[in-house]
Amino acid sequence: MSGIYIHIPFCVKKCSYCNFFSSTDCSNVEDFVTALCKEMDLRCDYLNNLPADTLYIGGGTPSILKPADIERIISYAKKIFGLKTDAEITMEANPNNLNEDYVKQLSETSINRLSIGIQSFFDENLKLLGRVHTGKQAQNCLELVNKYRFSNISIDLMYGYPFLTENQWKGNLDKVKTINHLSCYSLSLEPCSKLYKEIENKLYLAVDEEVMINQYEILINFAKTNNFIHYETSNFCKTGQFSKHNTAYWQDKPYIGFGPSAHSFNHLQRQWNKSNIHNYISQIKSIHHSKQWETEGKNAIFDQETLTPIMRVNEYLMTSLRTIWGCDLYYIKNRFGESFYSELISLN
């Protein structure tokens, strides 16, 4: 099986810690959606007709889009890639977008899993992180998604940033103990981010490593107490509620990505779209068939690299060892060859 990733590169405001590609200029959203659907047409052969069983709409802030545009994108993916009828279809969303009217409309689309970027329920934390929602909006959106019967919910929380107290971290976790999936990340200071520059300029002090470790241990103890399975370094779920899409990344499954900066992987090569929205829209508009994409797109829209066997093995080891399942030596033997298998066995 395979997965589909859609990158929606728009945000109302750039978070202070974020280094993902996005733009606060949302004037060309409609043109972008049209280009996105055309990209699916142009790249329909990338996965060699392998059916897709997950679709993940990330960003950026996908909940900036109208639910009708979200459904248009999903319908195109179903049409082009034969998305399975029971596919996991996830959309990332921010609490400030999840008002009652939006959640109601979203419940009428094909979305069956929501990943909500809460990060914290405390306003002072949210302000430092540059989030545009409030703690009250975070709490309200959880009530709304429950009201409209979204049962498959993932919550993003962050720790390891300046001024987050132990009691606040415990309070954040306490508010999500009935949710079925958690993604909890320690702050990673990205050189191009606003928060990195603020800490570099001594406006804030970086969090001490011991404090960060303590917060991670609090997280692990919380997970055990509340029956969460710690199935990946930063991901926790109730029984049977693993993220199928992200788990496929960690288990060496192929995937295709659409939109500026999105990556694709088909076991032989990695391909990534360039991070420029205006160029993406205009160039795709000028391309008329798949062959033209492969010849002209390399210069204008995407870059790619061919993966050597050792690159493939190392990547599989790096990602699989992040999970509770670890790496499968027999998979290595069958996929990459006897020599890699024998070398790993000899390390025992």
C-alpha cells in the first residue's frame, strides 16, 4: 500500500518556532487548489498504480481552506489514485479555525481523522510560541469535534520551551487524557525561526536539558497511567489508534506528496517540490502532460535524487528504530539483500 501527502502552504501567521514552508499571503488559495489537482493528474503514474490507503492533508494550516475545497482535493485523490474506501483521511487544523460552522461543514466531508495543533492550553505559552488561538479556543474546539462525532482525534502538544512550568505541562496533558492519539514534541530550535533568533539574542534563555528530560519523563509516566501506547519516540495512542499514515513512513512504505515543498518516495528515488507557491502555480499551469512534467519540472518545480542501497538501508534503520516494532531483519534481507542482513546479524 502507499500514502498520499498534501501540503497546504498557507498560514494566518508564522509560529515563532516553525521552519516548515508556508506563506501568510492567502490571496491565491483558489489558484493553488486548482494547481494541486492538476499536479495529481500529471503525476498519476509515480506510484505505479499502487493503491493508497492513507491521505494526510498537512501544512501550513489546512483549516484555512474552505471545507468544499478540502473535499475537492480528496475527491481528486480518490479519482486519480484509487484511494481505498476505508482509507484513513487526516487533516491538520488549528483551534482558531474550528468554530461550530466550520466543524459542522467539515463533518460532511470525507475527513475521518483530525490532527489539531493545540501545543498548549495556557495563553502565556501560546503567546510565546506565536500561536494565534487562545487556551479557551483550544478547549472549545475539543468539545465541538466531539459534538460532531469526530472520534479519531490526534492532538499536538509541545514541551521544552521557555517558561513552561512543570504544573502547566501536567495541566496540558491532563486535558487530553481521553483523546485517542497524542503527538508530543520537544521544542527544536530551527535556525530560521523567530524563537531561535530571540534566544540567540538573549531575549529568552534556552531550556536546560535536564528540565526538558524531566518534562519528557512526565509525558511517559502520563502515557502509562492513562493507557497510551508509546509507539514512536514522540507519538502515543490508545489501543488500535496508531497513525496509519505516519507509521507507513517509519516502515518504508512508498508515498507521494503534492504542493510546494512536499516530498515523495517510491523506493527508487526521492523527489521534492520546490518551496515557492507562485512558481508552483504558474509552472503547473504551463505543463500539459506527464512527460513534460518529467522533463521540464526537474528545473522548474521539483528536485530529485536516486537512492543507493546503503542510503535506503540507513534510512529504514533510522526510522524503524524510532518505533516499538523496530527493524525487521527479514524485511532487510528480502528488500535490500543478503549482504546487509548478514552484516547486521554479525553485530549480535
